[in-house]
Amino acid sequence: MSSSTDKASAKPRPTIKAVRGTRDLLPDQTPLWNHVESTARAVFSRYGFGEIRTPIFEDTSLFSRSVGEETDIVSKEMFTWEDRARAASEKAQSLTLRPENTAGVVRSYIENKLGETGALQKLYYIGPQFRRERPQRGRYRQFWQIGAEVIGPPSSGSESPLRDAELLEMLAAFLTELRITNWSLQLNSVGSSEDRARYNAALREALAPIKDKLTPDNQRRAETNPLRVLDSKDEADQALIAALPKIANFLAPDSRAHFEAVLAALDACAVPYTINPRLVRGLDYYTRTTFEFTVPSGDASGLGTQNAILGGGRYDGLSEMLGGPRAPGIGFAIGEDRLILTLQAQTSAASTKKLDAYIAPLSPAQNPAALALARDLRAAGLSVEVGDGTFKLRKSFDIADSLARHIILLGEDEVASNILTVKTFATGEQVKISRDEAASQLKA
């Protein structure tokens, strides 16, 4: 008696949900993701890029040294923990889930001595990154990036402005192939490290009398890294930021010449762009060319007011910063989550592609023959789902109509004669076709 009472009073176990800022991508969503990623692989391979896969966690110092101690990423957003020693002789190590992938790729370039080949390395990656951000539309704590890096010794041509322009032209081709419309390329040059030192001094001087009028985050940035103030998205500070000195007035002749050469190459390729003197990007390792691709804000972008879908820039000193040889480079990262939202808002590509055929056995006796037919059609390259002979015919039609372009009815006569009954949902036409010709007919 007591055991039945205990069962009745037992509380149901709470369900476990995805962690805040993460989510599942379900089968009706992943076809579009696969389309974007396969398009990226196809386009990037035409430009000579190969895929690289690096660990999703690295030594914390990799990011603090490269991204910058005073950036929001390092100071607020990284997922970091101490990996406790496994033996008394081992020291504990601070590890971090990667918040971005450029530093990991450059670390791999150095560790695997890719520079010793003397060749230009053109590398791309697709994978998750992690930041402790406040979740909002298109921004998650686990998010996906598609990115690429061009890096190598100076003798490989890695410093050339042609590399910058080629990367930007490739991105324009990628967005066009995805049918993303109304994109805008925003460009700037943040100069060399020497240029930025002069500019930072001018910024500190300009910020000093207005610092108390800025938001708390920008007050801190004005002290620790004035360049970060320009990267601020705080609306309350935009009028003050607009009046600050422009970095273009502090570029040395060689930095200016590099930027002009990039623009000339883009003009030759008919890639449109807008020079944005406030564009500095949010990471400390950028030099010279920096860029963002944006789409018009609002419902048509799928992103609201935050309209950047990708960005990047040149990082000529990053390898040395990480203890490696001189290896100028340039790269970008696409926020895949945000790109998907834009694609859904702008195109019909988000619609799920239907299977080629659904096979409906008319009784359980035809189930083995249905499976054998599906095997043959799949071997011929068709996408096929198999029903079950216990289903009523109406149910089979309803399922088939939601999943596939055609339904194949398989009864005793069809199995005996090898003549299949096929109905095409788009036209309503129902025909008899030979089993031997089914694959070619269904592909048409």
C-alpha cells in the first residue's frame, strides 16, 4: 500500500533544456545551413583555399595575447577554466573555449611550421565559437563562423594589397552566389602599429575633455585602449565619437599607398565599396585594411538594427605576437547564424528541398520489395523515403505530399510486373513506368 502511495506522490523529474544562449538545429533547418556551407566550400576552393580544423579550446594566453586584454571578448566574454594537473609534477593550465578562430589558425601555422614551405597559405574553417554574450537575435553563446585566412612569409606575397582585394572579391562572389542582395562593403585602413600609436595619442587627447560624458564602458576604453571607443555601438555616444579625429589623417605614406592599391584592385574587379573612416573592428591584432559586409537594417535583413554579417582585416604582426616568424596575413569571419537569418529574410532558399520519391507499399507483404526498390534508387543518386504497408493509403499520400515530389505505389501487381505506379504531386499526373527506367524518370 505504501509503495503505491509513494509512486503517486513522487514528483516528475524536471526536464533538462538547452543552456541559455544555445539551441538545437533541427532537420527542417539544417538543409539551409548545409547549403551555405557547401557553397562556401565550393567558392573558396575555386580561389585555392584548403580547409583547416583546429581545437575548439586553446591555452587562454593565446587569446589574451592576440585578441587583447582590454577587449570585451577577453575581459568579459570568454569561457575559461582551470584544467587541474593530473600529476603532482604537472602545473594546472588555464584553458578557454575559442571565442574566435584566427588566433588558433595562426597558432597552428606556427606550430606546424607551415611558413617553412615558403608558400602562401590559404586556409578556411567552418565551426563553432563561444562567447558569454547576452543572447539576442542572431547572437548566441555558441555560434558558428565560416572564415578564412591568407598568411605566409613576406616572400610569398602575403603583404601584397592584391591579397586583400582578392579576399574581398571572393566574399562578394560568395554572397552573390548565395543570392544575398543589397550588401555593402565598408572599408578602412587602421594603418601600421606606428600609425596607430600616433593616432592613439591624438585620440587620448581628444577624449580627455569629453570622457565623463561617455557611457561607463567607453570611459574605461578611453583610458585603456582609445581605439576601442570608435568600435562602440552605444547609441548615446555616437555624436561624440563622430567628432573624434580620423585615422586616415595619421597614415604613413606606405600605409596610404597600400590602401590605395587595394581600392584600385577592387575598382578593376568592379567590386563596390564605401570607405568608412570609423571602422576599426574589435580585435587588437588588426593592421591596415579592415572591412565589414553589411546589409540594410530592418526586417528585410532578418537582423534588426545590427546589420553586419561578416568582417575581417589584415594582421601583419600577429604571428610575431604569438612567438612565430614574420608572417603577414589577412582574414575574415562570417557569422553563419546571422547570415542564415539574412538568407531567410531575403530569399526563398530557406524552403526545404523535397525528396525525390516516397515509396508506399500497399500491404506489409510488399515491405521487403519497397526496401529493395529504395536501395536501388538511392544507389542511383535519388533521395527516397520508405513508408510501411500497415499505413492506410490516405496516410501514405499525406506523408508523401509533405516529404517528396513523387509517390511510388507498390502493390502485388507492381511487384510481379516490375511496372511501377508513380504520381507527381506538382502536376497531379499519375503514370506507369518500368522499374528499370524509374531512376532516370524520377530525376527528370
